[in-house]
Amino acid sequence: MFEVTVAPAQTVLDAEPAREPGAYQALVREIGEDGACEVRDVFWSETCARLQSFRTLSLAQHHGRIAREAHSLKGAAGTFGYVRLAVLALRLEKTAERLGDAGFCDLLDLMDAAYAAARAQEPEG
């Protein structure tokens, strides 16, 4: 018989950095400092609103919308190198249809924490 050890989801998540340090500089090289700064400001604003919006939606009634919003968040977070937030958004996108209310709330709490960690690691600019 095989023995399999599965790492708890939080342990795997903690292994992901809140922010990939070189992602913003790559964006600056592509679109310039002013453009990158503007786009990042929009990302922060939209992400904050999106995270708040998730908490107002009924999972049972809006799982499709939640999955679409999570997909958008995953892409935007990935663009800026917010790895942990992108991983959590992917998890929400893939599980929204079968996720229970308690799991949904727990996942939203993790996403809020990932957002806060990314903000805390973000250099001013």
C-alpha cells in the first residue's frame, strides 16, 4: 500500500510569494513608468471593489458571475506579479460552482489577506 502525504492548502499557498518582485519592472519596460503606475492604480481600485463585491453576492445564485470575476482578477493579479492573489482567484474560478458557503467565505478571507500582503510589499512609485 502506498502512503501519500498531502500538504494542507494553506501550506501550499504560503509557499507562493505575495508579489513577484520583477513583474512591475517588466511592465514598466513594456509601457513606461507613467503607464504602469496608472494601470497599477486602476488594478488596486478595481481589485478592492471586486473583493468587496464578492462578499455581497450569493454563491448559490451568482456562481457563474463569481467565476468570471475571479477569472478577471486572476489575469490582472498575474500581470502585476501578485502570485498568491492570482492562485487564490484561480481556485475561486475553478471551484465556484461546487464551493459551499463556508469554503467561499474562507477563500474570500484568504484573498483579502493576499491582497493586503501584496499591497504591503508593493514599493511606492
